[in-house]
Amino acid sequence: MPPVVTATFNSSGTHTKNGWLKVRFDLCYGQGGKTYPLHYVDHFDREPTEEELADEARLALIPTHKELNPTICHFITIDPETTRDELEAKVREIFDADTLSQLDNLLSDVEWLDATRWRVKEVSLRQVVQLMNASAKRGSGGIVPYSTDIQQLIEEVNARLAGLEVEVGD
Amino acid sequence: MAIDVGAEAINRSNYTTSGFTRLALDNLANADGSLDTIEIWASSNMSGTKVGTLYLVSGTTYECRDSETIGDVTAGSKQSFTGLDCDVVTNDVVAAYWSGGYMERDSSGYAGVRYVSGDQLTIDNQADYSALMADDAMSLYGTGTAGGGATEKTGSDTGAGADAKASGSPLAAINGSETGSGADSLPSRDITLPESGSGVDALVSLQTPAAKTASDTGYGVEGTPLSGATLAAVDTGAGVDALVSLQMPAAKTSSDAGSGVEAVPVYSAVLVGSESGSGVEAFIARLLAAAEAGCGAEASEIGGGGLLKHLFASELGEGADGLTAKIEIPTKGGGMRLWT
């Protein structure tokens, strides 16, 4: 049974680039995903201080809990007027079952440097780049006029898309 | 060809702090193109993250070539960001700014990390990255495709050489103050006054007629193969001012002087009283009015179109001004030489 994969809108990534509005979706693979073990990791219950980070013994004293990190964070170009429904449909289109399967296979193709350090094999990383750089995966939208208040636009888009979470790969 | 820049994004033994723009001296960019994927491994959750490409200006001064916002970066595993578009040129470095959290760092065995306070990742911004963490590397790595990316042209740009816009929105508007030369061939651009064109300013598929007004001077190959152009009163045309499929008739007024290949093969043009034509001014269906003198290839053919050429009393006909259908009185002379 394929893992549950969710694509969650992340408002911290909303920005304009060369006049295009881009939004970010974080893709998390649930249990059963090949990348799940790599990204289901310990998080500190609170952010460590600089001194604690510099001292492993002190760092180890901070309580931790498990969290599922995104396997990949993808930016999609959209029109400023894009609705939640339209974007949800676009996200489902981008992250179809085949794409999800490929991403899971490629991003779990890692080599271990030691017990805690790993990296995705270069050949697989190249394929991820190629896969996600296809124009159909990057979205599309009109140029934001120069006169637009970009900060206001970002706030409006973030408010409109807040909490959008799409279960993909159906 | 694949591009990569920076040190690999792995879990390292140390960390580096926020509030600075830090550039990686390891693994300079190996080709020109666009970075579309960035990988980061954060020691603790990072916020307000931007990434960019920089090039060395001189000494330890670097200028931001391009940058893009990423946002938050979750700690604990490698985070990959795709769908980016960050221009990069061979030997560029990759850099990042973040306002909170820490990025993984090693403090020995690498080429080093330079840094400067604050966010310096604004395009064209220069800063002195004199501070150096020698032998360090941070977990910031970019990959992409050679030859990708788009070059935006703005109002103040002057385009030369290969400033062609290859991807993204293919349209570029060159406005009034811009001059184009070399390979600035923009298939769908608008030219507005007061541009002057030289070289191969070809407008291959111009969708709207290009109006040439009084102050325009055209030379070189200013071809408008699909659309119309209007030459107004004081225009002078030289070279290959060919209007192959002119949609609108070209009206020539009294002060026009036509030379070269000003052919209007489809539609008619009218030469009025004081005009003189030379060269290949072939107007298949044109009328010559009273005071015109025709010479060269100013042939007015009578045939399928049923159009007549009128030579009036004061005209002299010679060369290919063959008058085959209608001659007005008074008529003197013989053969093809009508008036001596």
C-alpha cells in the first residue's frame, strides 16, 4: 500500500521572482514511504542556544520528540488570483502517483557517510532536478505588475491559502 | 550539462549563525545556467532564508547576480528546494542569508566561508565579504541545468551580444531609450519611438504595424515581412526596406525619395507630382501623376489587373516605361520614344 503523502502550503516561501508569484508546498511521505525513515527525525522540544549547539553534552540534555520533515519543498508559479480550489487541483496534477513514486525512489537512494550522515546519490539527485524542473511541474502565471505592493500581495495570498493541505497521489 | 555549486548539504560537526550573508568558497559553479534546486541541512530550524549567486568583483568584494527566497528550513534532515530559478555563471559562488536558526558547518578541511553582516542578497548589490571562516564549509549546495534561466530586460538595459531572453516569458519589451544591436533579436517585440535600428534588427513576426514617422531613418535590413509599415512624408528608405506583405498601402508624398528595393508587391502606392523614382521601384499597380518622370524599372504593366498607366503631356517616357495601352494626346514621335 502506497504511503500517504501530503503537500502542505508553506507561507514562509511565498515570494515574487522576476515578476512571477511563487508559492511553496512541502511534501511529506508518511509511513511506508522509502524516504520516511530519513525524515522522521528527532527535534528539540525548544530551540537550542548557540552555547548549547557548541557543546554536545549540553545539547544532549535538551528533550526531543519525533517529527516528520518534508522530503522535498517545491515552488510553484501561480497567478495572484489563483483560488484554493484551483491551486489544490494544480498540486494534485504536479504530484501525481507516478511523480510521487519517482521522488520517493530517487530521494531515498542515499549513501551513508557514517551512522548519522547521509546524502542522496548524485545520479539520483540529477534525476530529481530533471523531474521537478519540467515546465509542467513549475506552474504558470501572469507577471505581477510593477505597481503592485508586493508585501501586500504576499499577505493576501498567504491569507487565502493558509492551512491548505492536499493529500496527493490518489 | 548539470551545474553544481557549494559544499554538499550534510549533517556536519559544527554550525553557523544567522544574521549574516555567507558565501561558500568550495566548489565554484562549473557552468552558466540556472540553479533550480537548493539543498540545505539546518542545525536548528532556520527562518527567513534567501539563497543567491555572487561573483567576485575584486579583492573580497562580491556582487549578487541573482537570489531567491526560500523561507523556513526544517532542521534534522536534508531539505531540498525545487522549482527555483537563480541565474548562475561559471565561477560564481553560492550564498545564503537567514534571519534565525543555524546551518550545519564543518570548520576544517574546506576552502572556507566568507561573510558580511545583514542581507546582501539583492540583485546587483555589492558588499565586502572580508570576514573569513578559513577552512570551513556550510551545508549549502545548488544544482541546476546549463543554459537555463531567463534574462529580464528592463527599461534601462541596452542589449548587446547574446542578451537573448531564452526562457520564462519569452517576450521582452524594448522601450524608447533602448537601442538594440547584435543578436538582440526579439521575435515579438514592440519598437516605439525614437528607436533607430541598425544591423539585423529583424522583426520576424511583428504583430502590429510598425509606423515609421518623420524622424525615423532606416537602413540595413529592416525587414517587416508579415506586417505593414507606413513611410510618412519625409522618410527616406535605403537598402533593403522591403515590405514583402505590406498590409496597408504605402502612400508616398511629394518629398519622398525612394531608392534601393522599396518594393510593395501586393498593394498599390501612389507617386504624386514631384516624385522621382529610381532603382527597383516596382509598383505593379501604381499610378504616375502629372509631373512624374519614370525611368529604370518603373514598369506599369497592363494585364490581369486591368490597370492603366497614364502619361500626361509633360512626361517623358524612357527605359522600361513601356506604354502599351493608352497614350494621351498630344502624341508625337515614333517607336517607343514618344517625345523628343
